[in-house]
Amino acid sequence: MDIIKLKNGDRRSLSKTLTMIEKGDLKSADIKEFFPAINEAEVWAITGSPGVGKSCISEHIIDNWLQENKKIAVLAVDPSSPLSGGALLGDRIRISNSDNSDNLFYRSLATRGQSGAIPSNISDMIKLFSALDYEKILIETVGAGQAEVRVASVSKFIILVEAPDSGDILQAEKAGLMELADIIVVNKSDLERANEKAEQLKLALQLSENESPNVFLISAKEKLGFKDLFLEMKELEKNKKENKSKSKISLSFAWESLLWNYKGIDLILQKLESEKITIKEAINEIMEEFKID
Amino acid sequence: MDERLRIVIAKPGLDGHDRGAKFVARALRDAGHEVIYTGLRRTPEEIVRTVIDEDADFLGLSSLSGAHNFLIPKIIDLLISSGCGDVIVFAGGIIPEIDRPRLFSKGVRAIFGPGTSSTNMNDFILLTVERRESNSPVGCGEETDWRWN
Ligand SMILES: Nc1nc2c(ncn2[C@@H]2O[C@H](COP(=O)(O)OP(=O)(O)OP(=O)(O)O)[C@@H](O)[C@H]2O)c(=O)[nH]1
Ligand SMILES: [Mg+2]
């Protein structure tokens, strides 16, 4: 890692450093060592079922931030194929006009299978971007399944995107995401039934006991409804209300990454597998280690 | 090879067909690589920036329009001046035989015509990785006559 080049804003050094983080060769503790004072960037996640328009919406959000002269990093996460381990990362296709700005860094990431590993790397990447004075970070991730909920939990704000033509994700997961979301967007308002979808969602939210997020009807294609969305985003950044279920998820995620990053974990798993120790003994052993730290 | 390779597939030029590029992208994904697809009509500057941001090992350029004679050399020049001469460049699409020697001498290491099998592409990728690991020149800005075909 060439720290001088990195600090001077060299893109290739930044990119290479992200690769090191992705491989687990560099941790946020190392980053903190090089950068004593770090301003935390505002981290937004945009999530929702495949094809609802997350990338198209991202483009408008990015443009809006660029117009305000913000330094922006985008992390677009897509699942790796469980069969080949490869991945097709295509979110960039939708990002056209903003691609040339020096204020935008856009990186596509594959989940690479190991549950837990990617989200913990993502928070290290966020740390690096913050250290380099990036002000806004946007994480695009598909909102189905536990891993993605965890990706969302490393961010401060969550936008959940729905569309009239989107296949519904599993009810339970959707309920979980709706509880976490700070903003719900119904995209493709140019299509029939978008209005209907928005009304359904508002109704469902009224039934929940938690304070519910606002629902916005937009069209990324026609660029409609964004003014209100941007105002709401600004408003939230100004006074973010803490959300209990989100704190719960963040805590359990932090707990989990502590566990999986624990250096003796492989040995403990081996001992468990060969029944040399019980789960309780394993927990005690791990706790003992954390105490010394 | 346990390292995951990152491959950018890009389409410079103005033609609006990307069936071939998408086929290549899927085949490489199925071979276990991480493929970043840029979409249509990218400028050389956009493509090079994508290679940098994505920390790509390979850049695959698909051209159907005849723009390759001008655009591919331009992209390679930009890569080299941005310090990305180690990136391995290959091309695909419709590139007539008479245009090829110039592209090869410019640093393109393979040209795959329509109907190329994915096995053929994968063999190329594995071989170039071997070269890279043994410190033999293979990047677009490295001095060598070596090429796949
Ligand atoms: N009619 C209409 N189509 C839209 C709108 N926004 C996006 N689309 C289309 O929806 C499709 C998917 O858009 P993306 O932005 O790629 O969706 P995504 O959620 O990022 O998709 P994944 O990353 O694959 O999960 C594209 O064909 C877009 O052109 C919209 O407002 N109206
Ligand atoms: Mg997308």
C-alpha cells in the first residue's frame, strides 16, 4: 500500500487498497493507524428485489450529490454464483453520465459466498473512504436473504425500493426490511399499478407499531418524484431517529464479525466437530480470549 | 489458482448490439471469474476509469463497428499512461484479419471472433495468468510479441 499516493487521491492506489481489504489483508485498525482523524461519511444503502430499479435510482441520487460537489463512493454488491464462484456485476450499466466525475468512485463487489465476510469487509471499506474524505457512500444490494440485511446494517440510512412489477420477496424478510428502512420508494410510477402498490404499502405500515418510514412514488425512467425524495434524504441526515430493530441487527452483526474474525475460530470449530468440547465450553473459551484483548 | 480474477467487459464505439459481449460475460462468470459489464457505448476514458476503479486484471473489448482500429489503440495508450500497463487486454467481435497485426503489436493479447468457444477463452485466461505469475510480460503495456492466436 502506497500511503502517500493514497492520501494524494490516486485512484489506482485506492482501488488496490480496496482489493487488499476485500481479501482480508487490511483491517480498519490498520487504516486508523494511518489516518488519525477520520470524519465518518454518510452511508446510505439502497436495497430491494432484483430489477426494481435500484441502479437507475442510484444514478439520480449520485447526480444530485455531484451537483452539490460531494465526494461519493458507490459499492454495488451482487451475489456470487454458488456453482462457479463467479459473478456478473452489471450495475454500472445504468450509471452513464456521472461516470466521468473525479468526485465519484464506483466499485462493484461480489458477495464471494462466505456469509458474514463481505459485510465486515464493507465496513472496513467505508472506513477507508471516510479516511480519504469521501462524504457520501451508497451501497447497492439485492434485498433478499439474511446476508443482504446485514450489508444494509453497516449503513446509516436504508432506502427500500419496490416496484409494481417486482416479484414479492418472502414475506418475513420483507417485513424485516420494512422495519429497517428509513425511506420506502415505489419506483416505476410510469407503470400501471404503481399507485396501488404505494397505497398497499402505506396501509401495511399503518398497522405496524413502530414509527414508520415515508413512502415515495417515483419514476427513475421519467425522473419524476425525486425532488421530494432528495428533501427527505436531507431531512434524515439532519436528524436521524434511532431505530431499535436496526440497532439490534447492527449489534448482532458486530457480534458475529467479532466471532468469525476471531483467530482461534478454526481450531474451535474442529474441536466442536470432533466433539472434544461442548458449545458451552466453546463459548467460554472464546469469551476468555476476548477478555484478554 | 485460487485468486479470483476480475474482468471488465466493455463495448466502445457506437453500435447498439451487445449480445456477443453479454455471451462472453456470462461464459467468464460461469468459469468462476468476477465479470464487470459496462454496457453500451462507452468512451475510452470511461472504460479506463472502470478498469482502475474495479481493479481489473483483464479488459475484454467487444467491437462490431469497425471503430476498433481507432478506439482499441487509444484505450491501450490511456491504460499505459494511467499506470495500468499490467492489465491484460483481449478483443472480440468482428475484427477483420487485416486489422489484427496492428492491434496485436499495440498490446492486444488475443482476438476472439464470433463463435469462439468459452473453453478457448478460458484457456487463454489461464495461460496468461501463468505467464503473469512467472513474471513473463503479458500486460498490454509490457514488451513482448507473445499472443494467443
Ligand atoms: N418503466 C420503468 N422502468 C424502469 C424504471 N426504473 C428502472 N426501470 C427499468 O427496470 C430495469 C431494471 O433496472 P435496474 O436499475 O437495473 O434495477 P436494479 O434494481 O438495479 O436491478 P438488479 O441490480 O439487477 O437487482 C431496467 O430495464 C430499467 O430500465 C422506471 O422508473 N420505470
Ligand atoms: Mg442494479
